[in-house]
Amino acid sequence: NQCQILITSRDRSIADSVTGNKYEVSVESGLAHEEALEILSLFVNMKVTELPEKADHIVRECKGSPLVVSLIGALLRDFPNRWEYYLRQLQNKQFKRIRKSSSYDYEALDEAMSISVDMLPENFKVYYRDLSVLQKDVKVPSKVFCILWDMEIEEVEDILQEFVNKSLLFCDRNGKSFCYYLHALQLDFLMEKNHSELQDLHKKIVHQFKKYYKCYIPISSEEDCMYWYNFLAYHMAGANMHDELCALMFSLDWIKIKTELVGPAHLIYEYVEYSKILDQKDSNARENFQEFLSLNGHLLGHLPFLDIVQLGLCQPENSEVYRQAKLRAQQELSKGSLYVEWINKTSVKNMYRLVVHPHTDAVYHACFSQDHQRIATCGADKTLQVFKTESG
């Protein structure tokens, strides 16, 4: 006679030494919202419809983590008036304060979350600590870790698979490319655990990026390019590398490629988010770039891509955007490029704010009205457009 045994574990390798037939059943990382509420209701002996509103917030905050739901449910069974208290501890990442001897046999949530990390080999603990500076809900390509750890892709995938096997990391396989991400609660735990080292960890990833890419910036064909364009500024700010952050955000080359990849909105957000840091270096430059993106957002990031140098030449002559655009235009002239400079823009106040929605095809004819207040144009798109000369 054979005995059937059910084993639940976060470590996939736990049954490797077992002989005989084994069947693995993967469990999703989070419970469905309704499932989590049902478990809470069983702990507190209430119907789901009778649960307080805070129950919904707790489930959303922990993203349906079975560990958190069972631990908080057991606590609420003893202290039924503490819904708001435990929600607040979750929101404030105070995992040590969520304590009880539970079915997991750990007194506190942070102990239960750290047990798998503590069982890792020492060198793997270092690699896992590096994940503390990732952003929530962001899937990171394998190549980013290759750059971070200066390793071949096969070595990196072996390390990350070890984390996946122990439910410390999740993998999204899209064809040949692998992307990895942390459960939000696990990332909160890592950030709290390694709080004093976060600046150095951010600095490490920036240094590795600079070491790998040296004097050029990643192009769209690079597997990891979207990660850097979205999060390099975040890592520089987290590393307290203010000079590097300013050099990046005040670079017309960076602005050009990033707007072509993701549009202007995220850049404008970064100018606002890091304005205190950027203003310490040059508040005028920050305002110049932010205004340039705000005014030209309808032109940037859309096919066909407009020449950002030509747009920059339309900025005021005291603008940092104009200065860089003119320098680049002078360099490109020697290669046969043609740029047009607006020589009388200082004669009309704020003309660089002019916003025009142009024809969608070639323009054939244009003429001014007799009072010079309007311009009429017609073109291949078979439309006639009339613009005010000063406002568009």
C-alpha cells in the first residue's frame, strides 16, 4: 500500500530527493479578491457581505497574498476591532507589528517573508538584495541583470531561476525573452530590510549601466532599452547622483530618443518629480526643457518623428534647449543637413509658444490676408486652413 502525501511549500525543489510519482500543482502568487475576502470571513466568523470596508482595503494592499490574509485573519479572530490598525501597518510597511503564532509557525509577517531568503546561499543573498531598488509592478528584462551583475545571460537566468523556484521572484516568459518581477509585498519587505543600503544599491546599478554603455546610450533595438529610459533617472535620484541626473535630464540627445520611444509625458513627470534636484543645478534649464516638452508634446512621440533640433531652434535664444539645438545643427551642417533658423522671433513676444495643427500632407500654397493677421493654406490633403499669424 502506498501513502499519498500533500506537501505545500514555497520551495519547488523540496521534493527533488523523493522517489516515486510526483505531481506539481502551481499555485498563483495571489488569491482572487473574492477568495481572500472569503478566507477573512471564515477567520472572523462573518458573512462576506458583513465584512467592513477595511477588509477590501487589506486585500488590495497585500494583493491577495495568502500568507498575509491568513496571518491577519488569525489576528482579527482574537482582536476583531483591529481592522483599521492592521490595514495601517500594511500601508506603512510595519511588518514586525503584524505578529501572531499562525499556521505558518512564524511569530511575525517579516519572519515568514524572510525565511526563504535566509535559506539562500550567501552569494545569492547578495544578488537578491540588489532587487530592493526595483520599481513595483515592473517586469525587468534579463539583460538588465546581466549588466547589473556583469554576467552572461545563462548565468543570470540560473540565479534568477533559483529565486523563482523558491517563490521569491516571478518570471514572465514571452517567447525567447524572460522578464522578472517581485510581488509588491516582497519588494516592500526588501526595501524595509535593506533601507540603509538603498542609496548604494541604486549607485551600483547606475555605475554598471555607465560601465556597459560607456559613451553612448541604448537604442530601441536593445532588449533592455525601455527599462533604462523609464528608470535610469529614478536610479540616479535614488543614488543621490545629482550631477549625473542633471546631465541626463538636460541632454537633448536623451530627450530625442526617449520621446520617440515613450512620448513626452513621462519626461514631463520626471522634470516635476526631480525639480528640486534639477533646480539646484540650473532652474532655468529645467524650466526650458519642461516648457519645450509641454508646448511641443503634440509634435513629439508621433510618427513621422519630427527633427527635435529644428524644433529646438524655434525656442528663445536664451533657452538651454536652443543653445544645444544650435550647437547640434552646426555639427550636422558639415554632413549636408539643412536647418532653418527663425531670425526675427525676438520681434514678436512669445512667438515660440505658437501652436499650429498642420496639414496632414504636403502644403501647395499659402498667402497672408491683407491686414497680415491671418494665413490661408491649402495642400494635398484637400483642406483649406486659416491660421492667426500670432496664435495659430
